Amino acid sequence: MIVASPLNIEAEWRFFVVNREIVGCSEYRRGGRPSSDGSVPHVAIDLAADLALRWSPADVYCLDLADSGDRVGVVEANCFNASRFYSAVIERVLRAVNAYVLSPQ
């Protein structure tokens, strides 16, 4: 459990991670409303890539990050099977997952 003061979340992004590599991403909320039109800023992409190299709950998963004013942080890590793609390039994500599943472990 984490106890903290609530923060306003300005935007949220989903990252698809396969074998510690970011293979796709998408915005999914902005200003408290669904949004898949916004671009994902480099600061969020860099943080997601760094986090994926440091720790992964699974070989294939989703990582959600959020912008809260002057900082970007982790919202949650999700299982891949139940995660929505939003506006990520689905073909690229599925090709990476497929290649991973078919590769010798």
C-alpha cells in the first residue's frame, strides 16, 4: 500500500513491452478523458524504456505511465492479454509478440 496525496493526472500513455523492449505505445487519456490522438512525449518513452530494462513482471506486458504536472511516473503494469491497444501500431506490437513466442527460449 502507498499513502500519498492525490495528484491531477494530465495525460496517460500505454507502452507494450516484449523481452524488455518497448515495441509500441499510445496515449489513452488526456485531461481526464479518453484520448488516442496525442503523441507520446520522448520523456515518457525514455522512462518506459529505462524501466523495462531495470524490471519486468513478465516477458510480455504493458506499462502505463502518467504526466502529473512536472513529473512522469508509473501508474501500473498490466498483463498483455487484457490490455487495449488504443492507437498503438497493432501490427508492430503483434509481430513482436509473435516473434518472441516463436523464438527459442
